[in-house]
Amino acid sequence: MKKLITICAVAATIAAGTYIVANKFVEDKPDGKVKIGYMTTLSGGAGIIGKQMQNAVNLAMQHKGGKLGGMDAEIIYADDQRKPDIAKQLANRLLKSDRVDIVAGVIWSNLLMAIHKPVTRAGNLLISSNAGPSPIAGDKCHENFFSMSWQNDQTPEGMGKHMQDAGIKSVYLMAPNYQAGKDMLAGFKRYYKGTIKGEVYTKLGQSDFQAELSALRAAGADATMIFQPGGMGINFVKQWKQAGMDSVSKLYTVFSVDGVSLPALKDAAIGILGTQTWSPDLDNAINKKFVADYKAKFGAYPSFYAAQAYDTILAIDHAIAKSGSKDTAKMRTVLAAGNIPTTRGNLKMNTNQFPIQNIYLREAVKDADGVVTTKVTGTVFTDHADSYASQCKF
């Protein structure tokens, strides 16, 4: 008989308030189990993102009947609190105390950089559900790392190409001051060749953008392109609208207007364009089931964070099923070959083990029920590879 056991424990040896939650999908016989340490941000302002990812992982496990590749599975959730030092300590705990087979998840690029070496050099697979920093895609790559999301530059490269093709003459750029923010703007500038009127790096977690909006207004750019994920995007767009900035500059986004921010932004987001590798309206069987079941269970559209978390579990299931093992080398061989079933279709893998995939232009719209979501309005890139794979040598 199969049963779901939820365990909550305080990891007192790490830091007060840090906790690990284990969802054990097990048979009464605990033999032949695969253990996955899933690290994400479950507390603080960014917890809204991590909870969507956790929801999606649990949904994937339900869809798989509590097994991955035929093996009983245990998911151990670790709350990184969006702090690199906590993430590193949690990774060590997952490896040494919990003895997980795979570490997965991770929203933030600076946190992924902190745990990359400890996990991969321990001989475990590290699978990112979101963060895709350029060093790990390039000369700091490792054969035990896989991305089930994108390399940071890829999505803004799509926005840069779209805005270049649209003939936009000048743009003002804004992103948080950390690895992903720098990668995002670098990717945008790789394809956009117009005038950059300003390039501003804000504080990670910033909530008040009044000073930046004043400077933006004075810059006189035709368009503004931002990367402000999660709550930062909610605050920025609301303040943009309150300041009447639509009459000053046209707003474009990456990772800022999505399933995390839309429930808060509602009509304020209508018409805003962004680029993404996934959308709730992608027409394939896996995505349709994922979106329908997520909405039915949680009462809202999933975000791309949730989709990528779901895809991470599908990838692990695929790796174990095809290899017949939870051995790192055997699973690695399967994942490196690509053809991984996901909400984005069967995913190809580049030589640095980041996806080769489409980049879509999406617009915030209302669905038939009046709920604000996004829909694909075009494909900017088909089978788009990242710009760092040639630097990766295993």
C-alpha cells in the first residue's frame, strides 16, 4: 500500500528558522529508494516562488504514482532563505546527513554558484530548475550538472532580438545587481544594437523604485526592458503604472510578468510583452495536463518556475527509467542524450548540458474566464542554444 508521509524538522545545526521538509512517497517496503534534495526559497518575500515550485514537484510525484523510473522516491525540501551561505550548508547536509542521490531546484544564480562545486564534486547530479549562471554554462561547467530551465542569457537574447527587429531606437535597462541580472542584460545586448540610454543595477529584493523611475523618466528612452523577478516585478510594475510611465516609455520584461506576479498585478499587466521558453498555452499533451491539474489543485495558473520544477521531476523519472539505475554516471548518460519529455516538448541538450529550445514572445492577456495570464504571440528563436557552450570542456 502506498502512502504519503510528511515530516517537518528544524535543522538546528544550520541556522534558526531553516528547515527541511521531506515528502516521502514510499511503499511499505522501503527498498530501492531514490532520494532527492530539492532546494528552493520557501520563506521571506521570495517564498511565493519556492512554494509554486514545491507545489509542482508534489504534483509531478502524484502524476508519477509516487515512483520515479519505477523506484520509490523521497523528496527532501530545503529552504535556502535566498542566502548563499545557508544554501551551501544545506547542500552539505543533504549530501552527508540525508545522503541524497540528486540535488535539484535553486531559484537564484548566486546560490547555485555557491553549491555547484560541493554537489558536483561529491559525485552527485545537480539539476537546476531555474538558475542558469553563465560561468556554469561556460568554463566552470561540470559533467554532473544539468539545467532543466535555460541559461540566463537565452531569454533576454530573445527580447533583444524582438526589440531590434521591431525597430526600437533606444532602450533603458534595469536588473538586480547579482549574477543573473548581469547575465540577463548581457544577453539582451548581444542582439539589441540600438542606443542604450541607461543600464541600472538595483538591489536584490528591492521594493521601492521611485528613484529609478525618476531617472528613467529623465533618460527619454523609447522603451524600457527590465528583469525583476518575483515580488520585485510586482512592485516595479505597480509603481510604473502609478507614475504614469506608459506615456514616457514602452515597458518590456523578462521573468517579471508571469504566473507569480500576475495574480497581484491583474489588469495592470495587460498588454505587457515578455519572452520565455514556456507558456501555459503551449500545445502539447504534457503541458496541457500539467496546467489543467495545477489550476484544479491550486486555483491559479502555474508560473514558469512551477513548470520547470515539474520538468525536473520528469527528467529524473526519465533518467532512472531509461538507465534502470540511480547511478550518477548512468543517469548522466541518459540526460546528456536529450529527448527528455517536458512541458516544453521533448527537450534537447547542448554539449554543456543546458537546453536547446524555443524562445517565445508572450503577451499578458485575459483568458475566457477573465483571468489574466500569458499567451504566445510568436516564436523569436527556434532551437536556440546558449552562447557559452563552446567554453565548456568536461
